[in-house]
Amino acid sequence: MALSFSSTVFNLHPCKSYRAPIVPTHLNNGTLQVHYLTSPSTPAQSLSRKLLKRGTITASIATDDNNQQVQVSTSTFRTKNPREINVLVVGSTGYIGKFVAKELVNRGFNVIAVAREKSGIRGQKSKDQTLEELQGASVCFSSVTELETLEKSLDELGVPIDVVVSCLASRSGGVKDSWRIDYEATKNSLLAGKKKGAKHFVLLSAICVQKPLLEFQRAKLKFEEELMQEAESDDNGGFSYSIVRPTAFFKSLAGQVELVKQGKPYVMFGDGKLCACKPISEQDLASFMADCVLDEDKMNRVLPIGGPGKALTPLEQGEMLHKLVGKEPKFLKVPIGIMDFAISVLDSLVKIFPGMEDAAEFGKIGRYYAAESMLVLDAESGEYSAEKTPSYGKDTLEEFFERVLKEGMAGQELGEQSIF
């Protein structure tokens, strides 16, 4: 028999295999238990010792006689110490994902962060930058959009996965990209994780899927439904999920900070009261996501979550920002009908020029966020409810605005969906 170890940085290509003598101890209900005879002395030593505790391993073992894979089981992960729990994080270099990975590392979990070789907005980050950003985690460079590639990369780790945490999200919100990332890549992560033994899946979704009018919302919702079905159909009842639906992120509300600082008007649609949200910081959301790994009261639940304090309308956000810069409030009120007209024109053009479908979708995204609240949608009243939107954390939007005014938007760069 041979057990393959790999280094703490994993590539798409097959890793060199290192052989360590092992011996089977017993076969229990078809589960082969194995132990080291000697410790491996390889570049993979730190990861192997970190993830495979006390010389007892859990992995896929290839037998010499028939080359069949024998899956070695684990005990229930919730009974373990965090340092004995292997958490796979996909979307680990995204706006929220990097904070989630760091939070899990700080809590003592063994974090395996999946990343592209060129990550970040438009692939601007190098491998070295990614490794620096994800310090404390074992980084696996792979592709979540290709199931076979992802499975191969995880196989090379030689360790089981207890929990998958997905922070994947389309960066653009385009039609095809939404289905490729929010549905297909996320599903690949579920399938690959379960194949390596994962018993729990924490999904970062979005509160706006309650009213799905956009492609990325439909893609997220379809995966949510399949994830819940996966848990319901599990014969052993051992697989669970936590679906986290956060309200607006701080950075999505910061696009006009510099404009107001320069004395320009704060732009809002209608009277500035069309929508409201309870914004949450990246750190508070990361903390809540990490809670979902072990908290049994968050198992098999859809969890809407907002930040602390009252719900804020765009008008209130603009007033807050003007107060912080010491200027009299100045607003530019844009009729929502302008966006409706623009969207109708784009929809007409798409029929002639199909390549414009993303432009039309971006218009719809802007329209949605201009008019729809990022709060719990009350099923009985059909209205958005600030009272029914749970609050979590301690970071406030006002504190965030103060920091951005002093330090700028470094680390808070707006992606391709920004409106202002």
C-alpha cells in the first residue's frame, strides 16, 4: 500500500508521491483503519502532521492487489477539537472569503483554501500574493469550475474534508458567469467535498434571493434548493448545511464616499426611501460564517443576517456621510423611471444583438438594488421587515465610513457590479 503526501501548496498537476510504511489494524463494517509504522520525512511533513493526528489517518488508500479505493471514515467532526477539523474554503480570495478563511484559522481549524493561480479582481493577484493573504491556511491552487480538476487536487492532499465553506460568487453578475460560478462551481465544491467525506456545507448566499428577478439570484436559489435536498435525501442523516443570507456589505455602500468628500452631491433614486438595509461588515459576517461550522442551532437552516443597529435608507446613509465630512447635505435625486427606460431599451437591443445580454442584466441589477430592500421579506405581509432581519456583530456603517474617509478604500475595492 502507499499513502501520498503533498506540500502545503498544491498545484493542478500531480504531486510527487512519498511512500510511508503503514499497516492495517482492523476492518470494521467495511472501513479499513490504518496506522503509521514510521513518520513521513518529506516537504509535506507540516501539513501531514497538522491534518493527520496521532498517527491515525483518514484517507483513500490504494491497495496493491486490485488498486481499489477504500474510504476510511472519520468520527463525527462536531465532537472534535477545531485543530482536528479540516475545513475546505472555496472562494477564499474573494471579498468575504479571505476574511472567512482568516477567521477559521484564528479559531484553530485546519483550513484548506482553494484559490486560482491568478486570483482577485480580474486575476491581478499572483500566487505569492495569494499565499501571503491566506497565511495560516494550506493553499490548494485549483479550479472550482472544473469538477474533475478539483477532485484531483483534493485527492492529492491525502486527507479527508470535514466541512466545506463556500464563499463563491460571480464577480460580474453576468448571465453566463452567474450560472458558472453561483451554481455550477458551487455544486462542484459540494460534490468534491462530499467525495472526500464532508458532512457539513456552509453556503454564503444572499438575502436578495427571496425575490429572485436576476440571473445570479436564480442560480444561487437553485443551488440552495439542491443543497437542502442533499441533506434531506441523506440515508444516514449525517449530512447537514447552513445557508447564510447576508444583507448589504459595507463596501457596496461606499461608492460615493470620495464624491461627497469632494463636495459633490450624493446620488440616490427617488426620494431616497425606496429601500433600506442593515449593512454588515466583512469581519462580522466572517465570524457568523465561522459560527456555522460547529453551532448545531445553525444546522439545516436558512439564516438571514444583518449588522447591528437600525435599518438605513439611502437618504439616511447620505445624511450620515455628509455629517462625517462636515458638509451640508446635498443630494441628486434620480427618477427610478430613467432606469426602467434604459432597461427596456437594452432588452430590445438584446433581441438583435445577443452579446448585449450582460449589459441588460447589469441594468437590471442596478434597478433591483435601487428599489429593493436588503431585509427579510415577510411571507405574511409581503413587505420587507427590519424587525424580522436578525442583527449580528458590532461594526457599524458609520465607523466604516469614518475609516474610509481617513484611509481610503484599500482592500475594499468595488468589483464590476459597482453603480457609482
